Amino acid sequence: MWSKDYIGGVFFIVLGVLIWVGTSQLPVLPGGHPGPSLFPRVLGTLFIFFSLIVILEGWRKSKMPPPTPIETAEELREGNVIIIAEKNHFNSVLVIILIAAFIAAAKYLGFIITGGAVLFILMWKLQVKPIKAFIISALVICFIYSVFAKILRVPLPQGFLWW
Amino acid sequence: MDAVLQGLGMLFAPQNFLTIVVCSLYGLFVGSIPGLSATLAASLLVPFTFFMEPLAALCSIVSMSAMAIFAGDIPAALIRIPGTPSSAAYTQDSFALTKQGKAQMVLGTDIIFSAIGGLMGAIVLMTSAPLLAEVAMKFSTFEYFWLAALGLSATVMVSAGSQAKGAIAMCLGLFLSTIGVDITLGCPRFTFGNVDLLNGISFIPAMIGVFGISEVMRNVSDRQMDFAIAKVKTKGIFTGVGKLIKKYQWNMWRSGIIGTIIGVLPGAGADIAAWIAYAASKRASKEKELYGKGSIEAIVDSGTANNACLAGDWVPALVFGIPGDSITAVVIGVLFMKGLRPGPMIFEQQPEILYGVYFAFILANLLMVPFGWLAVKTSSQMLRVPKKILIPIIMMFAITGAFAINNDVFDIITLGVLGIIGYFMERNDYPVAPIVLGLVLGPILEQNFMMSMIKTDWNLTLFFVRPISAILGGATVLMWGFPFFMAFLENTKKKK
């Protein structure tokens, strides 16, 4: 947790510096007053200021004794809920990959095929049985298409099959 | 009076009434599923509001948010997990009472006191907003600048965890609002030659990304949760609630006022209202020892406050165009989308729409009683909806909704990028609501600042000359100094 503060703090300091660099070419108002660069530069300065505070907070936390760690796959029984604390970060990355794939493929394959594939892949990865995932994906994508394209008349990407 | 009757008539037009009913059910469903928030529900609803009439669009968000905030109490009581953050304050007490066999009493109390709190907030909204609008008619660029600054400062002050991280999130939102063409000289900023960025970052896809896609990414990284849910009988759910109303009527009034005041404060939402009401209730209670172990008084207070806050949040949003919380940030986006500019002029030019919204709050809170009963009756089924099917569906709605605003693939890119930003921010304990508030208030802040500076020939002192401007400016500066003052006090206490 503490190294996250350092990394985050440095990231935003760099962003603040880049904002200053990025606004160096912007013109000034008549009379030499700052124009388009003023607001971003104030923000850049604030990024640097608050990031230093975050780094300081992280340093202070590092001086305190660390909390008792929870086992990564420990079962926690809270009330009537069984929570398995293990995380699957690849699934989070998969969401972005699927969105990127949708952007790239939808104009060629169309909304129905691309959207259906995206739904199916994510459900399958989340351990929904393949046949169930296929049926639900097909029904849901047809529902979404009907609502947006037919009722709301949104021109969804059609692709070579005009779907 | 004409506007009042017109607003009432418009509200009960079939399409508007049906919208309220459907969105109420939608809010109940989303609010009762842990991991899905009212803000997520609002962001997913926005693309549909694009195709609605203005009043229907606003009423959809009113009814959805009222029901969602209440519905979060259901899983809080049944499985000790709040459905929305606004129910977190009294989850412990709700579940403790459920374990004592009093689930029906808890849920009946949640329904009735949420409805009462919501009605109190609605009355304050109806009476105070027009009065504040008259004050706002006197506002100039100086006042609007300070109001935006005050709203952003308040957002940082009330953000959970590190205020420095809240400030960074706010600055990030403000920075994103600078992308595009600047207002003074019309030159491109941070567009990197990309034509799509010349129009700036589109607010709706950005908001769906920050709240929706980041939530999807978070949910898919969790393993499944299995619930063993007790089935709650709905017969007799309201038995004894009348006696509670009589016994805790002062609590009810106090918490209604707390909730509404917190709502009027820009940047503070229903979760803050619930926690503050809980703390005030415990301080004043004669049964302090029950808090955390099953206090119905705590549930009365917090449940009233969080729903009262909702209508209060609309006061700064409608009167000044400053969001009271993240849901009203969405509302401001919807208002702009409908060609309605929030501010005092809307009270003059289209008062019937505002009266329609006020009555929508009243109707939604009255409908909370029968719908809440229905939600409790079907709670065990709703909580069994598998997330591994629900979350991909939410993702697909988010993608399609983002595209539908401008029919532009670039908005899906915005959705994805902001989703990644929101996800990493929250993983590193940075709050994401200030990003959205910064994105909404950034143009107001910069525009009013630059116009003020240009017309006064860059004389900064004139920001404190006008009386209202001086008060708002003073309050903002005090707020900036508050954390340092508190740190100084703490250090002094430690030395003693």
C-alpha cells in the first residue's frame, strides 16, 4: 500500500511537469497576460503539490507497523456470506481487451456478431457454461439491438452482413 | 399556479408516469445488488434519457435514485453487505437485528423512514430552490467562480481517505475538461492533432467509463460470492412502525434536516448524510450501547437522512448548475443534453418542468412503500441473480449506451480509457467521484475566472469586493485552510 503511494505520487508529479511542458507553446493574450496556458498550469502545480503530500503520507504510513495480512485465498465468513478473497486481475484486463476488440471489429463484423462474441467470451471466462453463455449472449444482444437500433433508432455498426 | 398545475399534469402523462414506474423498478433492482451503485445505475440510464422528453428524463433519474438508495438497505439487513454505499452506516445494526429475528421490523422501518426522509427533502427542494434562484439572479462571473471552487473544495473535504488523493482526483477531472479548444483564444489544448479531441472529452461516455466500466473491471476480478439468504415474510412488515414514528419523531426531523443540509452542500452525497446522521443519533441517544449491536434508532436516523439528502442534492444542481453529488453531476449532463441550462433562468423560462420534478420526488417516495414491499418480497430472488451473467450484460449496455450519445466510436474509446483510469484510481485508494465533478465544473470554473479577469483587467482583488462573492470566496479559502488547521491542532494536542 505504501509503495502505491510513492508510485502514484511520482506519476502525478510527472503529469504536472508534462502539463507545464505541454503548455509552453500556447499563445498569450494581448497585453502579455496568460491565456490558454493559465488554467492547465495551475492544475499542473496543484498536481505536484498534492502528489508531494501523498508521498509524505506514504512515508509516514511506512513508519507505522503494517496491518495483519489476510491470506489471499482465505475464506471469510461474514454473516451468511462466504467470500473468497482471491483476485483474478486478468479478467479486468480482459474487459479492456474486449472493448478494444469491439471497437476494432464492429465496423466490419457488425454490432450483433461483435457484441455477441464479446458477451460470450466474458461470460465463458467467468465460468458460465458455454451453452448457457451462448444462449444468454444471443438473447441479450438481440434485446440490446432491438432497443437501441429498432426502437431508439441508433445507427449501430452494421458490418458486411448488415447486422 | 399555472406552472404548478402544468407540472402536475405533465407528470401524470402516461409516458412520464410509466417512466417513473419502470425506472423505480430498475432502481430497486440495482440498489439491492451489492457491488452495483446508484451512480452506476444513473450512468447506464443516461443514454436512454437522450431519447426521452426533458421531464421524463429527469423523472427517470429521480425515481431510480430514490428507490436505489432505499433498496441498498435490503442486502444490508439480509446478508450484511450494503447494496449501495449510503446503507453502509447502519449495516451492522440492521444485520444484528435480523439475527435476532427482527428482519421484518428492520425492513419495514427502512421502507417507511426512507419514504418520510425523501418527502422531507422534496418539500425543502420545492420551497428553497425558487428562493435561492432569486438570489442567483444577482450572480455574476465572480460568484459563479467561487461557487464552483467551493463545490470542488467541499468534494475534496468530504472524500473518503486521503484528502490529498481527493484533490488529485479533482485536478484530474479539471485537467480532462481542458482538453479541446480553449475559451479565450480558441486554440487547441492537449489534442495532439487528433480531430476527435477538438470537441473535448464527452462527459456522458467519460462518466459511464469512470463509474460503469471501472465497476465492471472490479467485479470481474472478484471471485463469486455465495449467499445463504434468509427468506423474509412480508406479512406484518409494517407492524409496529407507527409506534416507531411516534417514539422517534424528533430523530426523524433531526435526520431529515441533516440529510437535506448535507445534500445542499455541493459534493456531499447520501453516504455522508447517513454517517453524519448516525453519529448525531448515537451522541443524542439514551441507548448508546445498542449502536453497532442492533439499534433500531440508528436505522431510523440514517435511513431518513440518506433519502432526504437526495432531493437536497438537486438544490445546488438546479439553482447554480453545481452538482450536489455524483448523481446530480449526471443530472446536469442530462440537462445540458436536453438544451436546458441549470441556473436561475430555468425557474423563469420553464418552471413547469421544475414543478414536474418536485412532484416526481413526492410520487417516487410515495411509491416507495408498495414497491419497497414488493422488493422485500422478491429479495431472495434478486440477490441470487448471478453476477457472472449480470456484469457482462452491464458492460455491453455501457458500450452501446456510450456509442448511442454521438454515434461515434471515439466515445467507446473514451469509455475504455476512463474506465481504466477509474479502476486504477480506486485500486490505489483515490476516490473517483471528484473526477466527474471536476469534468463538469471545470469549464464553469475556468470560463468564469477568465471572464472575470479579462473584464477587470486582471485585478484579483475584485474577486472579494461584491458581498456574495466575498462570502463565497471567504468560505472557500477557509475550507482550503481547514486541513492545515486541523493538523496544527492535532500536533498541539500530541505535544501536550
